[in-house]
Amino acid sequence: MSTVNLSSKPARRVLSVNVAQASHVDIQGRRILTAIGKQPVSTEARPERIEVKALGLAGDEQADLSVHGGLSKAVYAYPIEHYAFWQTVRAQAGLQAWGEALPAGSLGENLTLSGLLEEDAHIGDVLRFADCALAISEPRRPCFKLEAKLGFKHAIKMMAQSGFCGFYLAVRTPGTIAAGEGYELIPGPREVSIRELFRAKMQKEAKAD
């Protein structure tokens, strides 16, 4: 099982590339089609190059295109800096040992990244990698599949409160990507950050409830 070393976090690097095929699982008494179970296919130990196409990574599927998929949400990225938070929460819930590392892809992300948090990621910013470019498009909207993936209730609420949502990326320039490579952040209009937009959406949904 591939894990990510939290003690060594290089600035703005790809730590893991993760994909999954859609499959049926039982969640809350229902048979659900999901591809949230991402598994590493490129790691710093084995930096295989993965094709990046307009609709996502080679070998990856999205079960519900309303929340992940399509041109604007082809790739989902998540900051490794938040993994310590989820590891602690899961340990408190008795779901894993204290100090045990979560495998890369545990938040359902395609790219496990270091060096870019939600408050510094703005809509329209471009992440330029060695052989492709991806544009930040919108924050993740957590759903019940996240709770099933992490193994405990209230994961949606905790993501909403913490703001640790990660961000979707549109493929600006197709190519390939591999774990271990760095990336450059090319600023866009810088009008709204992922953190700001996520909080606004969560507040709107809370009022609607």
C-alpha cells in the first residue's frame, strides 16, 4: 500500500497520481456506483508517467459527472498538508492507529499535491507541470461518498468547517504527469480563492437546509 511521507513535504510537487474504475458498493443501505476509491498508479518511488486527457487521467473513471468529471472537473487535486488532520480524526474514531499514515488517494483525489492550499489557489490559476497544464476551476463539494471512503459520519461537516476541500482542475494542455515532478503556479485573474468560494457554497447550502 502506498503512503505519503508527511515529514518531508517538498514545495509544489506531485506526490502521487491516483485513479480508479467505477464500481458498485453498498453505502447507507444503497447500491451505489462510485469511483472514489482512488489508488496510486504513480508514486515518488515509482514515477510512472500517466496520460492527461481533456476529460481526465488515463485509467480513471467518474461515476457521477455532476460532482466530478467533464471538461471543467476532469482532475481532482488535494493538498497533502491536510492529511494529518484526517489521520488524527480517524485515529480518534478508532479507525486507524495513531501515527498510521493514510494512503495517497484517501480523499478520492487524482493528484496528491504539496505546496498549494485552498486560500492560495484561485479560480483561473494554472498549474503548469513538465508536460501538461491544468487550470483551477472550482472547489470540491463533499457528499456521502466521502463519509463512506473515510469510514465515519460527519466527514462532510468536518470538511465544510475546516475548508479542507481541495480543488478541481480543467485540462488546459493535455500531456502526461508523474509523481515526483514539480509544478509552477501561473496566476489567473485572482478574483476569488477556492477557500472563499467553498465557504460561500457551504453557507448557502446550510441556509437552504
